[in-house]
Amino acid sequence: MSSLGSETNPLRVAIVGSGPSGFYATEALIKSDLVVEVDLIERLPAPFGLVRNGVAPDHPKLKQAIEVYKKIAQSPKFNFVGNVTVGKDIQAEELQQTHHAVIYTYGAETDRKLGIPGEDLQGSYTATEFVGWYNGHPDYRDRTFDLSHETVVVIGQGNVAADVSRILAKSVDELKHTDISQHALEVLAESKIKKIYIVGRRGPAQAKFASKELKEFLEIENCRAYIDPAELQLNEISQQELAEKEGRGAKKNVEIFQKFADSEGTDRPRICTSTFLKSPIRLEGNGQLEKVVLEINELAGEPFKQSAKGTGETMEIDCGILFRSIGYNGVPIPGVPFYEHWGTIPNKEGRITTEQDGDVVTGLYTAGWIKRGPSGIIGTNRACAVETVHSLLEDVEKFDVTKPGREGLYKILDSNGVQYINYSQWEIIDAAEIAAGEPKGKPREKFTRRDEMLALANN
């Protein structure tokens, strides 16, 4: 048998999850000195993960990364296998039999819970389901959001909280030429929302918004961005943070918040208020959310390590809708080690390890959010994936030499009756979406149901 990674015996790698880290891992493998065959497995009929389904529709520049992924997909070493769920359509153990190595790059799919009474009241939603809904993710297509209430509360101080708030604040005219899904646009057109509260448990100096995103709130046509000037009275430690090099981003944010505070009253129909040092302790309502009870916090700790401590003092906001956006957790795949506490796959430099004793599992790897947790920007995933692939390539001599690769993968999927699609079939769907968007002046009109996408792919 010829050496692994040669023309006659390519290194066969399965990658589970076709978001940024999946494509960057593919790229790193293709650029290696070995001959490789990469099978990129995705549970949806469409690739690109969070760039397609998570980036806000009014942020088209962030979606330009897809052009990079399209170029990667043109390599003859690349193969897309869409509409396949590992753990259901094929088992993790079976992938280990068909491929020399498997890299798990499927991200963090669920929101962290607040863990407070009333969290499951009607009207209390996760940011993930709302973002998926307006972005046309098939899993969230049939979610319903009652926007007939005047007041909405968004819990969180990061970019997803900003996205949710901004989409709720904008007019239909500001959104109709984006790739927002038509069903969402129609519901947003009937929205009665007038007041949006963005609530953070720490102070303005600790907010995790990107300053560029924060500045956008000053440019929304029908919504005034506001903050009570008293909330910008920072404690001494926060002022120290802003004076440090490490605090430059936070300093920009505070300067933008000052513009919120200085904004004069307008006749805009909506107001978006940022408020800080508050944590939700319970949601109240008779079956339907009616109010959120917040505890007032104070900060304690060293610079850049301050945490919020409850004071026992409370306040209430009457509202009919609440979105939580306090971070994401990964979900386990049967047969793959998983660390429940962190919602990640245990690993050392991308090599998957057992939960109990931390032993490396030969042939199993991970990259992206499911490896390190939900952190960084889209480009952060490239370095993360490169590190993982570097570990994999160091381990090649430990792999079993003979594996069937995609031939074995297809055999299992066919025997299970799985309707999978390849990249050429995805390109048919892609072209149809673009064509559907043209008459509306949109970059695309996404197909939001699996059966629609599969019907197109198999036409």
C-alpha cells in the first residue's frame, strides 16, 4: 500500500459543518503538501453556516466571505454533502470507518438560558430563533413572533443583541432591498413596537458591541437611540479600563453612547434605549409575558475582570416581548466527546480528547465555536482551523492507511435512504434564489423550506 497522502492513496477527511471554520479547514487541507479528498458534510441543503444564516441582512459586506468559500469549493479535492445530519443519517462511528480523520466544525447552535422564573412564558424568545427566522433558516421558518406589543426588551450586550434590536427598530423601507426573508418582512411591516430596551448586566465600558455596529443606531430613520446620561457615570475602575490600550474599543463605545445621551427628542416613532447594570431575575405574566423584573447591579473586581453583583434593589419594565442574547452553547453529537459545562468538544490544539481523562482520540478533530466557544469574528475561525489542521497533519502516520472515503460515505447514506445533495446542486438553488430576488431589488430571495430546496436541486 502506498503512503497516506499520495496520488494513489489520498488522505480522506470528513468535515462536519460547512460554516467558516469548515471551509477554512478545507482550505488548509487543500493547501497542504499531501494529496487530500475532503468531504464537507452539512445538515442543511445550503452551505456557509452562520455567514448565510446568522449575519444580519443589512450587513451584506460581512457576507462577502462567501466568495472566498466559493473559490475553495471549486477545488477538485473538495466535495459537498448537503442535507445530512451526523448522528441521524450517518453515525459518528461510521465516519471514523469511512475516513482517515473527521473534523467537527458545526458551531454553537443553541442559546444559553437565563435560568430565571417565567423564562418560558409566551412572548419570551431566544435571539437564535429570531435571527434564524428573519434569515430564512429552515429550522426556524415556522416560528411566530407577536410584534403587536409596544415594548420589547433585549437582554445582552453583544453584536447579536444589536442585530435583533436594529432589525426591530428599522422600517421596512430600510430592509426591503436586503436578503431578509419575505415572510419576516411582512410581519415586521405590521409591527407595533415603539420602545426597545437593550439591557446589560455590566456597565457601558464592558459592553461587547462592535463600535461600528453601535454607531449604526444613530443612522436608523425611524428610531432614536438613547441612553440616560446618568448611566454614563463610570466607576473608577471602568475609567482606568478606558485609559488602557486594551480598552480602546470600549472607549469608542462609550463615546458613541455619549452621542446617544446627547441626542435630542425627535418625532421618530420608535426609541431604542440602552441601559446597564441590570440583570433579569424573573419574568411575570398570566401565560403571556407582561413584565420583566430587573435587579440593579454594581461592579466589583480588578480592571478588565469586573463582574456584576446584585444590590437587592429592583425595577420593572412592562413589556410583551423579550429576546435573550447572552451567548451560545454547542450541542452534542452521539459518539463524539462533549463537555456539557462549556457546551464545547474537549480538545488539545484541535485534537479531540475524552471528557474524563483528557486522552487524545486518534483521528478526531474540532475547529470553530464548537472547539473554543462562541468568540471572535468570522475571520477568527481561519487561525483556529489552521491550528487544527496542523495537528491533524502531524498525526497522519497514526492513521489506518486504508479508508474508502466518500465511496463508503455514499454507500451508507444510500442504504439509509438519505436524500443528499452535492455542490453543483446547491449552485442550482443559489442561482434560483438570486433570480427570485431580482424583481424585488434584493440580492436574493432565500428558499426557506428543505423540500423546496431539494426539489430544485433534483430538477
